Amino acid sequence: MAGHPKRRAQGAPVGRRALLGMLGAGAAGIAAAPYLQRGWEGFLSAASENDATGLTGLLPNPGGFRYFSVVGSVPHKDETNYELRVDGLVERQRTYTLADLRALPQTRVVRDVLCTDGWRVNKTPFEGVLLADILDAAGVRSPGAAVHFICFDGAYTESLTLEQARRSDVLVALNMQDKPITHAHGGPVRLYVAPMYFYKSAKWLSGISVTERVIPGYWEERGYDVDGWLDEADQRGEAA
């Protein structure tokens, strides 16, 4: 009686050399991923600088920030020409250079960044000077009740109430992800309002002015909430 034929394996067997090749390719892909991500982010950054339509914000950028400017081009600032002016209803007007800001006590805040467009970057560290410290140094005068922020792109503005501005998680930020903030991310100095949606964290910060009332910012004038609290934010004044 003839024996039963041996069952053939499904598909061709993978040779050792081919298997090692696939594993090597996978490892190379993992190793190259950060560089590819940075390269893609760099492309998006450059493209967005000349895209006032915001269409570049629709391009995929998995795991990273989106890029958007409300004007076609933003001047670059650095140690040689950056200034942050503090004025309005204050006792002592002041202009800070980048070196001045770096010399002040620094606070680190690590929080998720959320945008109204739906993207999110988890556990993002920001570091800089507490906005409360800058306001205290200036001395807020009555009837000051809010803070208005001006940006050197010539268009972007934002506002907070004085109570919001004095929170322990609101920074005049110099570093993001443990590196100096790049131009594309709003550097060399930007506002960071951790408990609110990211549009409240104004890029390219150049002016802080104490006002009698909240002045709606660029995005609020276009329908965004004046108080852009995140759903999970602690609105009582402590870090969320």
C-alpha cells in the first residue's frame, strides 16, 4: 500500500539570508525614522512659510507638529536682533533681549499639545520664564485686568486674563522638546499656555501689554473661543 504523500508547506520557505535581509531593513527603517521625520517636518516648515492658505496643514505628519503661518513670510530673529517689549498698564516698562530672558529663572512644563484641527503631540516639554515673573517685574497698575500679546510676524495676536496669565503653567518659552525653539515653531520666543488649545500659544512673541480688558486675538476674531480651555484642563489656576 502506497504511503500518503507528504504535505507541502504553504508558500516558499524564507531563506536565512533573505530573513536576515528583511530584519536588517526593518532595523534600518527604525533607525532612520527620526531623521526622515525631521526631514519631512523641515519640508513642511519651509512650505508653510510661503503658504498663507494653510493648505500645507492638511499634509500628513504622523507623530509631529503641524505648521501654519497666518502671513506669507515671517522675519527671522536671533540673539542679534530679538527684543520682547513689556508695556501698557505697568509701573516699569521693559525690553528684554534673548540673553536677558535666558538669564532669568527657568521653569519646565511637560504637557500634551492639542490643536483644534485634531492633532496631538504627547508629553511635550517646554521651558522658559514664567509669564507671572515678567508681570511682577513690570508691576501691573490698576485697572490692568488682561494681557495682550503681539508677534513679530505682524499679524498674530493673543490675549489672556490677568488671572490666566499668572498661572504656573503659562510660559514665555525659549525651549521646546529640550532644544531652543526654532523659527518654524515660533522661535526664538513664543508664548506657551499649557492648559489651552495650541492657538493660544502665540508664535514669534515680541510684545506683552497689560490692558484693561481682554482684546480678542487673531483667531478669536475668526470665530475661535476667547477662553480656549482644554477639556481636561484645571481652570482654577494650578497646573493641570
